[in-house]
Amino acid sequence: MKDVQEVFSEFQNIKKEMKEIRKEFKDILAQDAEYQKIVEKSNEVREMKRQHELGAQRDMGSRWERMEELKGEIKALQEMISDISLSTMMDGETVEVRDEYDALYEPVYTVSFRKVN
């Protein structure tokens, strides 16, 4: 079985290769005049869409503001659920919850690494 460092190094090498291929792809597209026209038109449509969305948000007024508040509350509650379930699991207890339809949910834990220096 490979150790964590070996797998991490392989992961990093694959990410590097993908980055190089993605750069080649973008370089080829940058040289395509027709693609550049499509990108321009797409940006114009995207801006029109954004203007319509902003207008709809203004029309909604306080309801839109409430939705933004709810997004923050959801993020805070998700962090709290993660902290509580991890603490419960570390205490050796089973972690599971049920929704209003009695469907059972179990936590899914993931590990990711971030550069320290």
C-alpha cells in the first residue's frame, strides 16, 4: 500500500499535467477568431442577464435581503453541524440524523490539504 506522501506527490503531478493541457487548450482557443467573436457575444448576453437579475432583486426588495441573510444562517448551521458531528464521532458515538420524511442521513467526512507556508 502506498503511503500518503506517495499518493500526494502523484496527485500533484497529475494536477500539474492537467494545468499544462488546460493552458494549451486556452492558447489554441485564443488564436481562433470565430471563438473570440462568440466569447464577446456571450459576454454581452451575460451582462444583459446580470442587469435583468439585478432589476428583479431590486423589485423583490426585503425578500431578496432575507434570502441573503438565510444564506449566511445556512452556512453557520452547516459549520455547526460539522463541528458537532465530528465531536460526537470522536467520542465514539454514532452520528445520524433524520429529516421530516424520516429519511436517515449519515455524515460524510473528507480530508483535504492546504499549503502551510
